[in-house]
Amino acid sequence: MTQTISHVLLDIEGTTCPVSFVSGTLFPYAARELGPYLERHHHNEIVQSHVLAVIEAWRQESDPQARELWNQARERVSDEAGASATNQFRGSAIEPYLQWLIAADRKFTPLKELQGMVWAEGYARGELVGDLFEEVPDILRDWHQQGLVLAVYSSGSIAAQKLLYGHSQAGDLGPLFSHWFDTHSGGKHEVDSYKRICATMGVEPQQVLFISDSEAELQAAATAQLQVVLSDRDHTQPPEQQTRIQDSTTPPVPKGRHSITNLGQLKLNAAPFKN
Ligand SMILES: [Mg+2]
């Protein structure tokens, strides 16, 4: 088995970006700005189609709490079915249900789409800046320069991934990446997802290094024959303990995974990718 690497597949949260940026900045921003955004953009056709889908879901909601919110909202606007209801419920009238969905952690595609649109505007306005770990931009540029093919695999949508890297503290890093994968490629704990991703990139799994802070994800990727390294940001490790994974004469780390606290600790033996 070759130990050379041609592709690096990167998780985002806990690997290139603090988990706190997503949970403490991005999601609160979307929750706060959804209402004002809907008010500003209620003439936008895409917004309207999402609003309609939200109304339909709300109308059919069986949860008592959400039904109560629905009844309260209906008292404020006349209850007309179909497209006319969009006008009645325009803008932030659907906000109580959206906030309820967020609080209930319901996965609902129109909500996810609207959150993405709110983030896109926030990044464009400079109110949001993709907060990558300090060394990440330079390391990514360095790997790209070495000829490594860089790819993202995150449970956040591809649109959200591109926004984060496109508006990072070091500017637009999007062009450094050749491939973007989200859960449309399958769950991150599933072996087949990693096989599928390698097939899409047209590369043997052994030539791909996957880096993540999740042991379950690494286990699935390792089973699919990818090389794996654990991003263990909270672990304190002496700086001289560099992880060398390219050199087959270097004995493997005795127990557990290769692990790093910083992407700069990886010294990769890049093998230019021949397609
Ligand atoms: Mg992660």
C-alpha cells in the first residue's frame, strides 16, 4: 500500500473551523436575522416558494405547541389557502413557526434553505466572516501549491461550505478546493459514503487522507481504505511531536489513531495526481 497522498478530504467543524463558530455564531445569526430577512425579501420568488412550503407544513403540523402558534397566527391574518396565503403570511408572519422548528431542532429543507440565504447575505455584508483555525489558510495554500487535491466533506450544505471558505478571515479560499461533498453523498458514519466520494474524485481510497475530529467518521473512512488522521484540537501535545504519515519506515503511532492538534503538524508526501 502506498503511503503517498494525492488528495486531502477535510471535515470542517472541529477540524478547520471551531465548532463554536457554527453553534455560537452562524445558527444564532440565522435565528436572529430570519424575520428581518423575510421582511426585506418578501417579493423574492424563491423566498415566497419557501414561505409557501413553510405555511403548508405549519398547516399540517400535529405538534400541539406548533398548532397553538398556528392558531394565533391565523387570528392575525385571514386564512386563505394556496398562493394567496403567501401574501397574508408574507414576511415574518411565519417566523414563530420557524423559531419553533429551530428550537425543536427539526430538519426541514425550506428552513435550511432560508438559513442559507440569510447567511449568504450576512457574509456578503461582512457581518459574518468564516472563522477558520489560525493556521488553516496558510496550510491549505501550501498543500494546494504542492499539487494536492483538496476536498471538503461536511454535514453542512455545500452552499454553506462555500460561503465559509469563500468569506474566511484570509479571504476567498474557495478556489483551493476541487470537490465539495455534503450528506447528499451519504452519512459521515457510513463506509459507502467514503467509497462514493473517492469514486467521484476518480482516486484510489489509499491515496486519500481524511482528517476529522470524529472517531466514528474516521472509522468509516478507514474501513473504506482511506488514510485517516484525528484532529484533536483540545489535546495538548509537544510541538516537536510531528505526525509523519508519508514515510512507511516510520513506525505507526503505537496506540489509537494518528492525531494532530494543528494541521501544521502534518508533513505530507504529496504525489501529484495523474488523472
Ligand atoms: Mg467535525
